[in-house]
Amino acid sequence: MTDTSADTLLLTILGPTASGKTRLAVKLAGRLNGEILSADSRQIYRGMDIGTGKDLKDYVYEGTPVPYHLIDIVEAGYKYNVYEYQRDFLKAWQGICERGKQPVLCGGTGLYLEAILKGYRLEPVPANPELRATLEQKSLGELTRILSGYKQLHNTTDVDTVKRAVRAIEIENWYRSHPETPKAFPAIPSLVFGVTLDRESRRSRITERLKSRLQEGMIEEVQHLMSDVSAEDLIYYGLEYKYVSLYLTGKLSYQEMVSQLEIAIHQFAKRQMTWFRGMEKRGLQIHWLNALDDPEENVNKIISAI
């Protein structure tokens, strides 16, 4: 990393789904001649647009495009991980700093955010075929109990499918048997802002956004992806891709899909807030903003705090 990047303050905007964090980040980046670094674990995939809510048309401030990074960087079906995210983040971060722009980190994936803000030293974890063979026939409940037996879970929310639970156990098993190798990761100073809104407003936004995404062609998007990516792999990505895949493969009716997906998104937003509160307990200061306040006022609050 260069001296320039070491001296650059990272502005972070985090929040649960449907909180309006991306639009706020775009306004902030626009005002400060900045570029956005995404911290969304699903927006990295090409072709997964409507379901992940990329809304790339919103990356514009007063008629000028706002550059963004870590979106559309790998093909759907690839199993991207947090180690790769750290690597790709640092490359994009250094480029922004070298251009003399203001970096703005924005997203809702707690693991990705914390890996950057807390500077976790992570190593790529190879597959363990023998371990997988002993785990893949177990139930999700059994796998969850096994995962809970580790002192440090890779991601306690990442057990909604057998495949994800097996991978999480595989990762934890590797870390237990391989003491961390010291690996340089820069201490990146950051001012962190969280966007939140009351429960009822959040629920209303989630419901309306789901309706809009269905009207915009989310089912057709998943159907198109299934020509190249297996339904099992799409289910791995959770939420919209999980439930629409279950509908398209005849495992859920349309109404069951909509109802169960809406509930799952509400639960996901709640888990996101739990993670963010956990980040605070682990020593990260988050300055909270009300999503219902005027966006320009919120941007002014952020700028005045720099």
C-alpha cells in the first residue's frame, strides 16, 4: 500500500436491506468526488442484478456517474469468499487513493464489512473432500450443532442450506488445525455511519421492493441464470435466488414463494442489524442516521463529522 492510501480516511455507510444506504453513499461520493466500494456478498456476481438490487442506474450524482467497484466481478456459480474480497478490496482501494478520490465503503454484508474495518487476517481455505464426505449426509440441524461446537464461527447466519453449513465447518476446521500465518493487512482508518429505520417502515419498504422486483422480471432473471447455473448453486446464494429457484423447480407454488421469500427477507434484515450491533460490542463505533431523514441532511452530518 502507498503512503497516500495509508493516510486516506475511509467513509463507511452500512445498513440493513431496504434502508437506502446505497443512495446515501452515492450522494456522499458525489459531493466529495469519491468512488464507491461495495460490501455486498451477492452483488459481486454478474447476471444477478434484480434479485440483489444492484440498481446501477442510481450510481449517478447530478448527472455525473459515480464510479463503483466490487460489483459484477465474477460469474454466477462461482464460490467467492471473504479472503478474495479482502484481496479485491485492497486492489480497488489502492487505485482510488492513487487517483486522489474519496473512498466510500457501502453495503450490508457484515462479514465483509468487519473483515475490512477490523483488518482480519484471513487465509484462503482449500476444500477438504474427506471431511465433506463425512458431513454431507447429515441433517442441517446436525451440521448447525457441529458448527456451534467451534469457538469462532465463520458466519453464524450462514447455515440456511446443507452446502453452506458444510463449507462453514470446513473453514472452521481448517483454521483450528492451521494457526494463522501473519499476513500484512493495512490498518485502514474509517468513519462508520449506519443507516437505520423503524421496524414498520423497514417492513413496508421490503414488501414494496419485493413487488417491484417481481414486476421488473426477477423470476425471468433466475430462469435465465438456470441455463448456466444449477438450481442447487442458486439456492446457495439464498433469499431471492433460493426461493425463486424452488418455485421454478416446482417445489413451491407462486404464492408460497412470495410469502416465504418476504418472511425470509424480513428475517435477513433483522440478522443484519444483530450483526451490526455485534460489531459495536466488538469495539467498532457506528454513528447512526435515520433513513427517514432528508438524505441531504444526512450527507451534511457525515461531512461535518470528517
